[in-house]
Amino acid sequence: MSRPPLSADRVVDAASRVADASGLAGVSMRSVGRELGVEAMSLYHHVASKDALLDGLADWVFAQITTPTIGAPWRGEMEARARSARAVLAAHPWGLGLLESRRSAGPATFGHHDAVLGCLRTDGFTVALAAHAFSVLDAYTFGFVLTEVNLPFEPGTADEFIDEIAAALVDRPWMAELVAERIAGKDYAYGDEFEHGLTLVLDGIEAAFVAEVRGRG
């Protein structure tokens, strides 16, 4: 059976699979060529360089994240986008190091950013407040995923970790209180905190938006 012809999209898709298996450090023209069953040199007809391949991977990640609908109510769209971004980045944590870091952003990246701003602006946000909202939502979502994927224990195993650090909590009453009330024996999963934090962030943005609208009046 003949292989489908190479294309830039196929090369980037293969690079994403390599990154999933080996991390971003494992992505090279040679490893992507192996994934596709071709010589590395043949990739250069579709992707100019390793740097261009990383640009394509960053764009690939943005293409997986739910894009807000311009003209729809802002809060539901930002909520859906944050949840989608968390799911995508948890599945492909190598993407955390690429998002917002590439100088040569692709069409999915530009389109996604424009849609976020367009959704906020068409629902009444000023340019400044839209920028603030965009920034804080990404800081929260990306930061949460960074913590979530690097925790020293798996979901459902927090009690084992607590046993390991019990001695350190003896002179830390506020940490000990939190552990006793929220974590120990509770089948704790840090990921459950995401929705609570997202609500706090969205509530803060909404309060700023309402105050801004009132100020205009």
C-alpha cells in the first residue's frame, strides 16, 4: 500500500506524535522522518528547518484548543476555551513550552488570538480590559496545567505523599489544617481545583467588566 504524499501538515502531525512519546527534546528532523518512514532530508521540502517545525507544533497546539465564537456571550466562551486548553495541554504537556514563545506564529495561532479578543470586544470589553482578561485567563490556565502535570503524586495517591511529608507539617499549622480538612482521606485530586479557580478568575473579570460599563454611564 502506498503512503499518502508528504505535506507540511503531515510532518507537523508526526512531530506531535514524537513529542507525545519523547517530549519536545525528542523532536528532530530525523525522529520525525522515522515516524513517517522517510529520510529526514525529504522533510525539508515541506518544513524549512527545525525552528520552522517548532513553529508548526505551536500552531498545531492552538488548532486543538476550542476557539471562542465572536458575537457569543463572553463568559461561556472563555470558560469553554479554558477547559479545552487545560485538556489539550494536559494531553500534550510539551506544548506549554511552545505557546506564546514563537516569533513566527502560524495561522491557527493568529486566528485563535483574534477570536479571543473579538469575542471580548464584541461583548463590550474595552481594548485594555480585553487584554487584561486574556492575560489572566491564560496565566491561570497554563499555570494550573504546569502545576498539575508536575505534581509529585498521582490522583488518588495523595495520602501516601502526606505520610512522606508528615514530619515537615508538625510546625506548619496552616498547611496541616489544609491537609487534614481537604486532602487526607478524601480521595483528593488536585485537578478538581481547576473549576473553582476558573470561577474565581471569571468572577473577577466579570466584576471589572460590570464596573467598567457602569463607569461609562
